[in-house]
Amino acid sequence: MDQSTKHRNATVRLDDLRALTELGLLRLPSAAAESRRTTHMRTVVAAASALNHALASQIRCMLVNCQGSHGAGDLARETEELYAALMQYAELVHDVGRDRERILTGVATEVMKGQDAPEVRIPRGSGKPALRKAV
């Protein structure tokens, strides 16, 4: 490991994962807020996917090497890549946990804005209501 990663640890706390789950299940009334939420979630999902790939690759390489033969893969490189992916994912999950109050406050504000919006009434006999495109 190089000096920049030598003393860093990756910790994923259950509370942070729960906050991430909460954010993943939310649906926000404004298109702008929902777009920000989904962009953030896609970033976390991309990091989780990279972690999944790095873990699978490192496991395959470890299995080949621990069974007595040295494979063509570089186990040390695979381990470094796994560590980097784990750090990236853990940092993103931690950020959601740390920013949970700000995120939920923003959500509450969006919900309140949505509740303050005037209710659209459709006059009787005016035909089918126009449907709003889902975000």
C-alpha cells in the first residue's frame, strides 16, 4: 500500500446503511429535488457495483492462488483495487449517514412545498384529466 492509503480505514455503519435505504425509498414531489436524489443514489449504486466487481475479481484471484497454483492474475493489484472500491463505497455511505439530517430536512421542505401547492380541480364534464409525466 502507498502512503496515501496506509492509515485509512473503511467502516460502513448500520445506521448509515439505513439512512441510505431511507433515501433510496423516498420519492420527492418536485422534479428538481427528485433529480438530485436519483443522481446521488446512482452515484452510490455505481460505487456499490464497482465494489461488487472488485470483490468478485479479488475472490477469484485469491481462490486460484490459494489452491497451490499461481494464476495469471495479480492478487496484490486485485487487493489494492478492492480496497479502493471499498473506501469509495464506505465514504459515500458515510456521507449519506452524516448528511442525513440535512437530506431529510430538505425532503421535509420539499414535502411541505408540495403540500402548499394549490390543489388542481377539474370541472365536471371536462373530459379526462391531463396526466403529469412521471419523474
